[in-house]
Amino acid sequence: MSGATQKVPHRGLITLCVMMGNLMQSLDSTIANVSLPYMQGSLSTSADEITWVLTSYVIAAAIMTAPVGWLAVRFGRKNLHIVCMAGFVTASMLCGIAESLQQMVVFRFMQGICGAALVPLSQATMLDIYPFERRAQAMAIFGMGVMVGPITGPTLGGYLTEMYNWRYVFYVNLPFGLLAITGLLIFLPKAAARPELRFDWVGFLVLAMGVGSLQLMLDRGQVEDWFTSREIIVEAVLAGLGLYLFVVHMFTAKQPFLPPGLFKDRNFVAGATMVFFTATVMLASSALMAPYLETLAGYPVETAGLAMAPRGLGTMIGMQLASRLSAHIDQRKIMAAGLLTLGLALHSMSFWTPDVSTAQMMLTLVVQGFAIGCVFNPMTVMAFTTLPAHLRGYATSMQALARNLGQAMGVSVTTVALARTWQKSHADIAANITPFDRVLQSNDAPSRILDPATPHGAAVLDQMINHQAQIIAYNADFRMMSLVVVPPLLLLLVMRRHQRPLPQPAAAPRPAAAPRPAAAAGPAEAAAAGD
């Protein structure tokens, strides 16, 4: 790392400012989830329509993530960071004062466009201002915002909605955003813009079509019953066509906005793929835990949020430990240990029942968060080990896109699997309950309550079957997620080791010349000796 990087002034204040933006963006991806029922009443919409509050944000963020690297080079990273931060705060305030669903969707789309740049810009800035030997520590700090934000978002959103109003879910961004903007204006070094660059509109439009259609398909697939719906079929075709055209265009165009050299680096490609797989588990497991605790285990909303909070604590501990161990242990071994621990934690959850003790549940979630932290930190560092510095901005945006798509894919696949297994298990259990069952033929009080010949008995019996079918479906989902660690483990075999730069050897001091007798010294030397 260059000496310029080692002498960046106000490094701590710059880190604090960029992390504020990073945390705001990651929080806003999930903080509004628990507030949807309250928004639905205030905005007078149906349950299906209100989900566009989430969908509009996710689609906008997915579309605008990829060109962040080009925009940072064209307009300068500092200028882009400040503009996006200001736009994000402004859109957040507009969301808070929205009076109709149409306004809310438009403002959330604006928030997603501006927020898409905050995470990759924060990561690129952190990689630039910290020297090579402190990069693991820098990525641990960065990862706290990326990983902890989505986990704590529903808890914070539920608290603000319960104590104040759902609009404060958006207003909370104002003070932190103003502080971050002020700090970036004062302390962040300014990078030169390159106005001669021309934007690759063809590449951007086909990528936007592919990523946007894919995100929309994943978000609405379960609601529309997947490929029985014409909408989902059209979105799938557009997604495949857009991504195919983008790949062809990137490798044939003269100046694509994503340089092809980015995908020739083995560590970066493997790291981005690992980010995709780990992101599927990170958000999907949180999305499953909330309804599991509230619906099956009977936890109140506040208690369910507090019960999930230790996972974020485990993530922070794992990241800090991994950043310190990386100085002494091969980072691939740290990732392997983290992935195996994560798989075992998810597999142990496949044996849970709603009667699981709070202590066991919280311990498992802490271990799960710890394992994610041990994987995320070295994975982020190794992805940039062999990558040239001029590609770093492009790489952070692509890594953020892989993380967003992984989260969407994980939530979508686990939701589909949960619904299908739930239906199948309900049918299998119900098929074994017939009027000829001896338990149902008894004349005692419990049997009469469960008599399927009466409306009340049939309803009670169906509720019991439904409860058991849900437990089986959740267990199957956790078991399926435990297998997601297999592809990242295989990718470790193709990653190059994280090599630290060797210290420059100090110049050996020249041996002092032996003093000569004064008589032997010449006139000039004798004068110098006298001086």
C-alpha cells in the first residue's frame, strides 16, 4: 500500500461518516417490513398493494448498484457520495410525509436509487484509506453495517412504530444523514473527475432490464404462483434476455461501463460468488425466524425481536476475531471453519420445535452470527487481494449487486419451499387421520372435541394438523439452507492465498572509513578535518 494511503488525515472521522451511510442503507432494506400493516391502514391500500413499498426500493437498488463504479470515476467518488447521501436523506423525509401509495412507491424508488451507491462507495473508500496490513480490520468495521443492519432493522422498525409512528422509520435517517454529509464535505479527500468518459447506455439498459426483471420475478413469484402466471413468465424471459445481452455486450463493446478485466481475477470472481451464497442464508434465516417465533412459538413481536438480536452480536464478535486471526492464519482456513460452523448451526435448527428453550435458541443464533462474521470478513478481504486498484470501485459495486441478488434469491427460494412443504406435509398428515382412528372413536371428552364429523371438531383438528405441518416445513427449510455452505467451501479451493506485502529491507549502513594519519591526509582533507 502506498505511503499516501498510510498518511490519510482524519481516517477515523471518515470511517465514521461513511459507516453512517452504510448503516442507513442496510437498515432501510428491512426496517420498513414490520411497519407495513400500519402503513396499509394510513394509506388505505390492500395487503398486496402495500408490498410495493418494499418491492420498489429493492428493484431500484438492484438496478443502480452496477453502474456505481463508473459513476464514481466519472464524477469523482466524493461528489457522488455526497449527492447520493443527500438524495437518500431527502427521499427518506418524503417517504415520511407521503399521503398516498403512489407517492410512497415513487419516493421509495428514489430512496433505492440513491441508496444503491452508499454501500459500494463506503467499501471502496475504506479499502483506499486503510493500508494493506489493516485492511482486515477495515472490512470488519464495514461488515458490521452490512451484516448487522438487516438483522437489527426489523427490531428497530418495530420499536419506532410501536412507540411513535411508522413515519419515524424514515425520519430516523435525518440526523445521521446530516452528520454524515457534513463529515464527508469536510474530511473526505476529493478525487479528480473524468468528464471525458461516456456512459455505456446500451450496457446499462440491458443490465437494468435483466436485473430489474429478475428481482421483480423473485419478489412476486410466490404471490402470482410462479410460472402459472403470464407476468412471471414475461419477467423470466426479460431477465434471461437482458443478462445474456449484457454479457455479450460487455465482452464486445469498446468501452463498457463494467471492464471485462474485472472478471478475469480469480479471487474476485470466487469472492463475489461466495458473497451471493452467504447472502442467501443471511437474510433468509432472519426472514424465517421472525414468523417462526411469532406464529409457532407464540412470542410477542417485541420479544421476538429481542430474541433475534444476539445474532447481530455474534456477527460483530466473529468479524473482529477474524480480522485479528488473519494476521497469523490463512484466511481460507478461517472461512472454512466459519462455513462449517454455519452449516452445523443451521442443521441443528432443523430439529427445533416451538418448545425450544430460549437459552438454546439464543445460543444457536449467536453461533450462527459468529460463523457469518468469520466468513464475511476474510471473504471480503480476499476478493480484493489480487485486484488492481483502478478496478476497486467497479468491484465493490458488483459485490454489492451479488449480495442483493443473493438475499432476494434466498428469501424467494425459502418462501417457496416453505409453502410447498407446508402444503405437502398437511396433506400427508391429514391422509392418516380417518374416522376409523381409535382415538377419534373414543367417547371421552378430548375425542369428542376432535370429532371430524362436527364443524368445531374439524376446525380444531385442521388447526392441529396445520401447526405440525408448519413445524415440518420450517425444519425442512433450515435443513436446505445448511447445504448452501457447500458451494462456498468448494470455491475456497480456487482462491489464491492472501499474501501480505513483504517489508522493504532497510539499506545496510556503510562501514565507516578508517581514519588516516593526519600526516597522510591531503591539504583539502586536512582542512575539512580542521573544520
